[in-house]
Amino acid sequence: MAAEARRTSVTGFVAINTIQCRPDYCERFECLFCTRAHAIDSAPGFCHMYVLRPSAEGEPYLVVSHWESEDAFRAWVGSPAFHAGHSRAFADLQAAKERGEEPPMSSQFRTYSILTR
Ligand code: HEM
């Protein structure tokens, strides 16, 4: 395939959530993802996702999700599937708050369009 064609055949939208976990929460965090709800799998416009574990201890995890469009991503964030896919995570945050503890994780997401690959 010519370079030009390869460039134009890659389309989509990527949302990356960067999650910093408290050291004592990392095992639980990985366990949540290894048994995740998969509610996202039937979200319209969802392509695939990766959960990346940092090589260096103490660095954040990355949740990389690939979508057909930004609209598809925004629709998922506003849907019941988002809440179904996060119910245990949000319950852990709420429980820590009620106990007056530091949050076990904090997250920040950024969005990207795909330029090439
Ligand atoms: C307060 C913010 C967030 C936190 C603390 C958080 C943390 C987590 C955790 C721990 C899980 C494992 C599932 C479980 O709850 O059992 C999860 C699922 C997931 N998160 Fe987040 N997340 C947040 C927001 C986001 C955002 C904004 C995105 C997208 C950029 C995202 C992408 C995903 C995806 C794709 C899954 C898998 C859902 C499924 O299997 O249906 N998360 N998240």
C-alpha cells in the first residue's frame, strides 16, 4: 500500500485516561480491569481499548480507547454503559471518601485524533 493511502486509511478518535493509583491500590485496580464489565464492547462506534501498565513503578496506568468518532466517545461517556463499566471503581472512590481517606486513584483524560500510524 502506498504511504499516502496508508495515511488516509487510518481514521478515528482516541481518548486516553491516565490513572495514578495509590501503591496499595494497584493490585485491586488491576483486578478490576482483569474482570472488567465489558459494557463498552457494544457501545456504538467503539473500536478497541488497551490498558497499559507502567514499566516504572509509581507511574500512572493508561487506558487507551479507540473510537470511530468523537461523537461516539461522548455518547458512551453519557450512557448507562459508562456507569456499568465503572460501578466498582466509583464505589471504591465513594467508600474511601466516606472513610475520610485519600482517593485510591485519580484520573485525567485527554483526547486525540489519529494523524497516522
Ligand atoms: C473518575 C474517573 C475515572 C476513573 C477513576 C476510572 C477508573 C476505572 C477503573 C478502575 C475501571 C475498571 C472497571 C471497574 O470499575 O470495575 C475502569 C473501566 C474503564 N475505563 Fe475508566 N475511569 C474513569 C474515567 C474514564 C474515562 C474518562 C475514560 C475514557 C477516556 C475511561 C475509560 C475506561 C474504559 C474504556 C473502561 C472499561 C469499561 C468496560 O469494560 O465497559 N475511564 N475505569
